[in-house]
Amino acid sequence: MTYFILARDGTSQIVLKRDSEDAAEKKARELKEMGWFDVEIREDNPCAGLAALTERSQTLQ
């Protein structure tokens, strides 16, 4: 199963992908420790993750 980690800091938003729940939880903890907020994990639903990301701000290219 694929897990997506969504997070924001003051100026950026990221979506990361991990193949296991343990790896996703570890990365989410690391992001929180680094100061990222609105950190959440979603299971195998990239469309929902990307929709949430684009609702909050513009996509950077």
C-alpha cells in the first residue's frame, strides 16, 4: 500500500510518498520536529492529497 505525507511550513507545501505505514509515520514525526505543520498521512489516495494541496495554495513549478 502507498502512503502520502502532506505537510506545510510557512511558505511551502510538500507531498511525500512512502511504501509502508511505519516509514510514513517516521517521516511525519521528522517533519513535525523540523517545524512543519498540518502534517497528515493519507493511504493510497493521491488525488485526495493533491486536491488538498491545491486547495490551500498555488502549485509551484
